[in-house]
Amino acid sequence: MLTLQSVAKEFSLPEEVILQQSLKAFLVREISLIEAEIAQLRERYTLVWPNQLKQAISEGRIVAHPAWEDYIDWQNSIEAMESIRSLLTESESSTPIRPAFYPETAR
């Protein structure tokens, strides 16, 4: 079974380092997934920003359903990315520094 302790032992690193790097990797992956969703919306509507979609809906250039739900999702996705980026920025100032030297047993 994969555990924090077994990975830390395998790489001869403190558990805190493994945990911090894992959390960062998770958050970066979440940003990538959100960016992919936003890219799909941009392609679907050939627009760059959610406010452009809102305006197109208001002007009747795009049918409101399901575009209005997509607009809300797009806005929420941007807010989620900002929150995640804030967490990453916050972690930069409090993350233990990764050791520069790894014992020969580390992979």
C-alpha cells in the first residue's frame, strides 16, 4: 500500500517535504483541469472572456440555454483558479525547502 511514510522512506525525504510537494502537485493539476474546461467554453462560443458570453446572451446572439449555465460555470471556474493560485502563493512562503542533496539510495 502506498503511504506517506513509505514514499518518504523510499526517497529519503522528510514526510513534510513529500506532503507539501504532493499538495502543490494536486493544486497545479486542479488548475490544469479548470483551464481545460475554460478552453472548451472558449472554443464552444469562440469567445475569450465570460463577460463576452454574458453580453452575447443579452444581445440575443447566443441562445440563453445552456449558455447562461456555461457563463456561471465559467465565472465559477475563474474564481476557483484564483483561490487555488492564492493557496499556491501562500504555500511558497511557508514550504520547507527541498533538500539539495539526495542520498545515493534515493531515486
